[in-house]
Amino acid sequence: MSTTRPYPPGDRGPESGDGGASAVSGTGASPGDAPASSAGTDGSSGTGVPSGRQARRLSFEGQGGVVPLARDFARQALYAWGWLPAESADRRAAAEDVLLVVSELVTNACLHAEGPEELRIACDRKVLRVEVSDRGAGQPAPRTPHRAGRPGGHGMFIVQRLCLDWGVVRISGVVGKTVWAELGAPA
């Protein structure tokens, strides 16, 4: 089960190392975002996995249909980072897991936290991190006991099952939270 990490969203702590170029995409992102890496590079190492840390963010301010918007945004990132088109069933499953986690986190923000404010997605060679910020006060948790036959309440159970880790970060004095989840990059 997940915990809340003692460091801020987007920072995986001592084990993280950027080791390469980072990028923030302007495609589908908030105004003012621009690529931070050199022009013409997609950050791919040729193996279908980004060679350095890549990041994108999407603001939901004034947006409708945020769940499909978030999935499309994540899908575009996966194409840019070489996760898609997938060369094998395992790689395709890894990409679909990312899209499902994005959908679940954004849906939870819609249902339980007054809607999402921002989606951030970042990837390095080993881990893809999804972060959804909202203004809600609640604490997401898998429903226990989990009852597979009952409708609803499966979102965080799915996130827990698919991800390496997940948690919630709150900043003192700031309304809301960031729910994050990390998935392993495809082999």
C-alpha cells in the first residue's frame, strides 16, 4: 500500500537523477510552457525509452471533458517518448496502464475533489510519474474491503495494483493536494 513521501511532487528524492535533458512540452500544455531541451530532440535513446527526464503539464482551467482530455494528453506524451506505438504486447500493456492510471486519478479528482487543476506527467529511463493536483481536502484510499463485483470504488485499488508506488502530497498553508503515482518504464 502507498505512503506519502517526505519530498515534493516531481522529486523522487535521493534515488532520482535527471542525468539528461528535461523537456516541458508546449503541445497541449498550458500557455507559456515551452520545450526546455534542444530543438529537434525527442529525448529518446533509440530504445523506445526516454534518455533523460522528460516532463509535460496540462492545466484544466476552463476545460470541459477533462478525463478524455487528460488521456489524449498522456497518449501524446507516450508517443513523443517512444512508449507508443508499442513494439510488443508487454509494451502496449505498459502504455495502457499509464492511460488507465491517468483516467482514474483525474476521475477521482472530478468525483471527490472539486475537479482537477493540473496534470503533470514525467518520465525517465526507469519510471513514469503521473501527478494530478486538485483543491480537495479528502484523502484518496483504496476501498476496503475491495469488492470486485460491486460497481464504483475501484479507482484507487486499480492505481495501487498497477503502480510501483503512489501517494499524496500536501503543502502546508496551501488548499488542495497532489495525488501521484509511479509506473515502471517498459523493458
